[in-house]
Amino acid sequence: MSADYLLHESPVGYAIFKVTHQVDTVGNRLKEVQSAIQDLAKFGKMVQLVSFGPFQGAAQALENANEISEGMLSEYLRSLLEINLPKLGKKNKVVLGVADKNLAGSIKATFPGIECETADTSELVGDLLRGLRLHSAKLLKQLQDGDVERAQLGLGHAYSRAKVKFSVQKNDNHIIQAIATLDGLDKAINTFAMRVREWYGWHFPELIKIVSDNHTYAKVALFIGDKKRLTDEHLHELAAQVNDDEEMAQTVIDAAKVSMGQDISAADMDNVTTFAQRVANLTKYRKTLHNYLVSKMSVVAPNLACLIGEVVGARLIAHAGSLTNLCKYPASTIQILGAEKALFRALKTKGNTPKYGLIYHSSFIGRAGQRNKGRISRFLANKCSIASRIDNFSETPSTKFGEALRKQVEERIEFYASGKAPEKNETAMRKAMDAVLSDLNVVDPTAAESNEVADLAPRAIQKQEKKHKDKKSNSKKRSRDTADDTAAGEDLTNGEQQRKKKHKKKEK
């Protein structure tokens, strides 16, 4: 099927061309079309301009570009197609060549008499549309030289600027970068700290068993330096390096006096202390970065952070790509987010699928019993899905819903442990909504309606009671009337029976 008309979308407007020279799509005829596209004289005989609808400004061009990217048919384009294309029925259709596949579906849904062809379904349509893009500046005679190029540049900048435009406060890109940096720092600090332990351990091997924390070990190694200079006078200064633990500090001093480590030169000690200083600085920056992540999560995703923690919540956002992508995921996807390899391996080998992914690092999974870990992970993923959607679509950040969801998860854990019935979801969400509205000084319309219903309830009850009494009185009247009618009917039947008996006697 070859196209009868072509829709050309350009940054200056929409143009509708009619295909005047129908070409077969088989064999060398298609090659002729491809070669004729490069020549304006030949290609101008194949198409004819029907109508050109220019945009009124850059704002209208950007609006139509956004609608085309989403596969939507704008009102401007709809009116242009409605005016310039012939109106045929479902049996006799007009074939329109369109570049965008999603836009073609919208056109077909709006105009039943138009059949759309795209470059994916027809190679000829793709070649013709390519020729229109190549020669549009010459085919559209209303334009001057350079208009298309300037419009392309301006629309490209405006479209890109609109796509990357974000709120400074609610920007999750910094969260993604921060959690990635935090994970990288954790790996680097662990590797470097082990190197410091091994390097300084040649001089003071007993310190490894006394001080277990990597950051504390680096600070103690920096303070001690050469173990020979360490005396009892340094007790308070050393205790300040180990979180004011004088017992540990005294143990370090005693171990230094009887240490089995080898002596170390001044040059070697300088290198060890320099490297230990770098590890201590990295650890200090890691704490600063963690505080930044906590503050950023409290603005971007406060409910998700309150529910599952800042670090796990940031990992979920980073794995999904953005908070918007995360809120689009169903709870079943959030449950195994981060365990995709295990999931596909289980599906391939027909084994047991994983019960949790990144949410395994939440404290709720560790608190649950072994039997209930899968249940809690499923319930927690459900609440994470709700929290992410609230955070993404709410304009004012609040932790009320996150606190309510966290309380629900804790009640569910207690229910699995002791059997105590948890609070209903409707009640918990209603309380959270009332708390949010009270902070914003907004009256809940549903609560006002319920109060009005409560005020109208006594009147309604009185009306119902009155109707009930009227029904009873009417039913009593009907029963009396029916009783009178039946009695009268019985009297009539008795009289008729007596007359019949008399008539029979006379006949005898």
C-alpha cells in the first residue's frame, strides 16, 4: 500500500503533501525513488503541496513538539487534517504517511477514514518523508532562506530545556549521585583501611585486636606514630581518639610497651601516616555526605525515607532511575528491585524466585521471623509503593504518611509474632490525611460532609418514623375495610343460599 498524502512535521509548522506520482515498492522502482530523492527537480514532480499551517510562535511550536513526543494529536493538527484531507468512509480510506508511530495511532483513532503508514511499515513512505525533510525549505515557498534552520535551533534548545527543567528543591538527580558516591566511598574506605592495618601492623600488630573500627584505627595510628614515644602521660589524649574510652586507651598503652612489632624508619613512618590521614579524611567526608543525603531525602522523598530509611530509599530511587520511575512500579517490582539476576536465574532454572531485593537491608526484614520474611517484604514493598507515589505527586513535603505507613509495618510484624490485630488501612490513612490537612489549615471536605450528614441524621430518622407510623395506620384502615367487605360478602352469600333452598322446595 502506497501513501496518498504525506504529513511533514517541521519546527516552522505542519505541511500536507499529496503524492502525485505513485511508485511501486518492488524491485528497481524503489531504487528509482531513492535516487530521485536527492534531486529536487525529480522529487518535486512526485509530491505536491496541499496546505501549510505555520506556527504562530515559539510557544506553539514547543507545545506541538511536546504533544507529538507523547503521541498526542493536537487541536491545531486535527483541524488542519480535517480541513485538507478528503472525508471518506471506512471502506474507502485515505492513506496518510506519518513519521511518528504513536502519532499515527492517535490519527487513526480520531479519523476512522484515514489509514496511516509509517517508515516502520512502509519503506517507500520513509523515503518520501526523508525527501520532504531534505527539500522542505524549497518546497515551502512561504519560507525564506534560513528560516527552517533558525527554527530548528530555537525549538531544539527550548525542547531540551523543558525536558531537563526541574525543581531545585525536589530534584532526585543529586540523590542518585550522592548514594552512588556513598557506595563508592564505602568500598574505597574499607580497602584503604585494610591497607593501613596491614602496613602499620608491621610496627604495632597488637593494635589490630584492640581497635576494630577502621576510622578509629586510622586516627589512633596517626596519633601514636612511633610506639616507643607512647607513655602513660598520653592517656587522656589517646582516650579522646577512641571516643573517651580510657580503658581502651590504657590497653593500647600497655600493649605498646610490650609490642612484638619491628622498628620502622622515619621515611616509612611518614608514608604510613600520610596514607592513614587520607583514610581519616575520606571517612570524615563520608559522614558529611551521609548527612547531606539525609537532608536531601527529607525534601525529595520524606515519606519513603521515614518508612524505610534514607539510604535504602535512595538506593531504590537510584536503581529505578528517578522517583517518578519508582512511583510507576507496582509493589511486586519494588519487592525484588535489585535482585533481577536471581529472578531471571530462578525463572530459567524453574527454581524459587527471590523474596526481596534492596529492601532486604531494611530493619523490618531483620526483625521479622524466618517464616514471615517473605510476607513482611511483600507488605513493605506495598507501603513503599504508596509512599513513593505520595512523595512524587505531593507539592508540600510531609512525613505524616510515612509515619503512618511505618506504624502499619510495625503492627504487621507484631501481628505475625503475637496475633494482635493491626489497625485498618483506611483508618490509618484517614488519620494521616487529617494530620496533613491540619498542618496546612485546610478543612477536609469529606469530614464536613460527614458532619452535615450527622446533623441531618435526626431529621431523617424522624421522617422515617413518621412514614412508618403512616404506613401502619394505612395498613390498619385497609385491614378494617377488607374485614367489612368480607363480612358483607359473607352476608350476601348466606342470603343467596337461603333463596336457593326456598326455590328448590317450591319446585318439589
